[in-house]
Amino acid sequence: MAPHAPRTPSHQPSQEQSSPELITLARGEQPEIDLEIKKSHFLARACRTDSMDEARSFIADVRSTYPDARHHCSALTLTDLSDGHALAAPPTERSNDDGEPSGTAGQPMLDVLRGTGLANTTVVVTRYFGGTLLGTGGLVRAYSDATAQALARASRVLVTRRHLWDVRVPVAQVSRLEADLRSRGDTGSGAVRVEETIWGPTHAVLMLSSGSSDPTRLHGLLAALTQGEAVPEPAGSRLTEVPVRPSSA
């Protein structure tokens, strides 16, 4: 089980607000595309990178894979996921033309990356020169198109912060309460979910999660299902990842 964030005070704002979400790439290797333009080859691949060290490592891996290529241009965006407010923080962005004329590679790649809304992503486009100059406009189009194609083919996940709650329940009531909670059929990011059940001799603790740090809705739900006997206690939070379909654009 993932480590929990520190427990939070029980007092919360009265208006429920869902935690922010972001879309990033799934972990692991992503498809590489090979875009040929006037005999130049533009090899593009994207990678999930959660830190600057991971981004640098990915760029270095691409360089070592194609050591004889002229250019390894890159663009990246990073959002710190280490604390409860991170998903709302502005990202860190970088781009590198790696020897191409200034503004013809890294910045156009970053513009495409921004347009996807993806977070924590690094893209590298490796160019093998084919002998024909493409001109400034041609380079911008080539690096932009290669980046767009690589990102369109990459697998994605939705990252959201789930807030955790412990609910102490008599053993005799656990099965019914779990069934009632699961039967509600909520599937959205703000839904209340049963994450875990910890059994004791007379009582069990249900760990529930919700998309909001405000317990108002959860209090009302548990009051209705248990005649007011079950009270949620805050138990920190954790990030979850759910696969999503890539953009069709």
C-alpha cells in the first residue's frame, strides 16, 4: 500500500472542492515514430519524467541510442507531485534546439507539448540529416509534426489526489455498509470508494477515499447509511493513476 501523507486537521471548509487532476504519460517505454522529410529522418519519442533528473536521463539514453545523429532536440514540462498542492502549481518547462537554428526545434516542440495539456513529459526528436536543407519553416513544421505524432501515440494516465478517511464500524455491519457504498455506482473522480478493510475482533476500519478534502458529502452519506453511527476520520491522501485514451487530435 502506498505511503500516506500526514494526517490533516478535522476542520475543513464548508464548500466541497474536488482535488485538481492532470494527464501525463503512462510509465514505461512509449512508441517511437520515424518521420521522413526530404530524406531527413526525424525520430521522436516521449517519456514520463517526474523529475529533472529523469528528464536528463531520458535525453541521455536517446543520445546513446543514436550516437551518430546530428541533433537530439528536446522539450519537457514538469510538475512537482510531492505534496498535496502540487497538482495546481505552475509547471517547469525547458526546450533545447541542440544545434538547430535558434527557435526552429525546441520551442516549437514545447508549443506542441503545451497544447496537449500533458504534464511530466519529455519529448526528444533525433534528426538524421538527409542532405537537403529544409529552411526555417520546414524545420519548425518537421519538429512540430514529429512531436505531435509521438505524443498522439503515447499511452496516458489521469493523475488525481484521493483523500483518505478511516471509518470504524462494528464487524456485523461491515458487509452491509461495503455493499451499500459499492452499489451506489459512482465512478467519477469525486466518488466515494472503499479502498481497504482492516478487521479487528469486534470492529473493523473501512478506509474510504474521496476526490475532495471536504468531508461534508461523506458525513452526509455515512449518516444516511448508518443512522449517524459511523464518523469519518481524516487519514491523509495519495495520488492515483487511471489509464485514459490518447487524444484523437
